[in-house]
Amino acid sequence: MHSKELIKPDGRHLTLYSNQPIPDGLIAPSPFPDPMNANPHLRWHPLRGEWVTYAGFRQNRTFQPPPQYNPLAVTTDPANPTELPQGDYEVAVFDNRFPSLALESHDPPALGTVPTAPANGHCEVVVFTQDPNVALVHLPLSRIELLFKVWADRTTRIGGTHHIQYVLPFENRGSEVGVTLHHPHGQIYAYPFVPQVPERMLAQEREYYLQHGTSLLCDMARGESADGRRVLYEDEHAIAFVPACARYPYEVWVMPTAPCKDFAALSDEQRPALARALKTVLLKYEKMWDRPFPYLMAWYQAPTDGAGHPETQLHAQFYPPYRSRERLKYLAGTELGAGMFAMDVLPENTAAELQAVQVSLEEDA
């Protein structure tokens, strides 16, 4: 993997990545000449025991612009710069102009009623391709493997920062899940603490590891493989399946089959296998509907505290909003009010639907 680091006129960092050498002479553009000086802050929620981040300036971020004003497109007119330069590279990562977390956050407001703190995290945008019309599902396997390496590099770099405890790469796809820019891209949130969802999963994994000496998720994957009813893809090094405990219709998990704590720990055998598993799931989603399939894809990995974390396993969880081909699943009383999910479709049935969708990785490459 090759990379090149640049600085934008407003001070933000841009890193370009490619499987081939990146030419010299590229200049990082920015639609904004001056720094944002973003200063989000945290407020403690005493009833839930968790931090909430506040960044009112995000109300002014770009929202679903027409194609001719796509800020993630390559700059063609220097008088109207976008976020990306022209040049021969494949993936671009830059500091989010409108971050919910910022390493330079300072002086949070004193409220008196609840504790506050600086939101000392980091937010990045990951642009998968220069082509605004080629979604992740249709990128070649080599690009997906490169993306895994990019996520590994970003996790290592950001995770080495003093404040950062957890790095979460994710992709929102589709206006149904709140996407504001339709150019194929994802985001990385780096937190000054382990957020509640991965923290709870890590606690369960840790307890299981202490009792059994093995990885909970790896054992789950072996169980799903032996059962077979919910498996969508499997080879020697990776697996994708609808978990028996799915909380969302068409929820899918993707992971290496052998222990692997984070993207940096992926072996040369695991990485291409994981790319094939991921692309298979994306193709099945895409071919099952007559329109682009919306989802949230979140990648969970070990905290960046320097510990070994043999209990945890790198994996993706897909949260599609569809409960059927025509209806969206909205979180309602029991999900939002109580935190208990209610499913009206069985994982075995949605898995069977996805299994019936025939895809070819070679044809789409």
C-alpha cells in the first residue's frame, strides 16, 4: 500500500492511498479557506451512564447537494475546489470539517446540573472511490482489500493518540439511514472512551473468554457454520451469516473465522477472504431489491489501549432498516423506551431469502 499526506488550506489533513505509487505534486484542496475551529463538547447522561456529544455547528454542514456541487468529487475547477484533488490514487481520507469529536476541544460549558468534558476525539471521512456513481458493492475486491489496509492504518495512527480509546469505521448508505452525501464514502469516529455498544460487547466477550478460553464470536461462527441455515458465505478464512439473535431484519455479521482483534492483525490469507465475504453480502443486498439497498455497516475491533485483547474479534455488523421489501423498520416503544428489540421476522427466513440470491464475484469484479 502506498500513501501520501497533504495539508488543506484550512489546516485539515488529507491522506491519499493506492495499491500503486502516488505521483508527487498533488495539492490538497478545500471548499473552505479558513479553519472551522470546531469545539464540540460532552455532557454526561446520569440516568443512562453515558456521554452525549454536542456540536451545534454541524447544522450548517452540506446536505444532499446536487451532483454538480458534490464536495467529495475530484476538483475540476480550481476556483471552486472540492475536498479531493485530481490525481492517480484510489482512496482518500480527510479530517471531517464538521466533527462531532475533535482532539482540540476545550473549555466545555459549565452547566451545574450534569458534568461536561471536552469531546477530545477525532472524526474522518473515507472516500472509497473518485467515481461518484460506483458504490462500495461494485468496487473490485482489490479496492476492498485496500480499504481494509486503510482502516488498519487509520486505526493505528489515530489509536496512538493519547486521548483515543476506541476507533470505529462505518458506512451509512442511503437517505433512509440519514446519509447527507451520496458519493460512496464512510466515516471513522475515534472516541476518548470505549462507547457503550462495543463496551457491552467487550464485557460479554471477556466473560466468555475467562470461562472458556476461546473467542465468543469465533465459537459463534463455528456454530453457525455447523448449523448452516443462516450462512451466506464461508471459506477457510472468513464467514458471513445472519446471526440467530439478529435484532434487525436482514442483519448480517461478517468476520474472519480465526481470532483477529483488529484490521492491523488481519493476515495475508484473511484479508482477501474477508473482502470476498463482504462483497458477497453487499451483492446479495443489492440484487434482492430493485433500488440501492440502505444499511449501516459498523466494524468492531479491539480498543486502542495497547492490550492484547484475545477475547475480542474483528467483525462487521450490518443494520439494514428494511423489515420487508416495502416497509422500513422504525425503532419504536420497546426498542427506544426499553432497549429490548422486537422482531416480527425470523432470522432463518431472512437468511433463506439472502441465500437464494445468486451472485458472482468474478462477474462484478
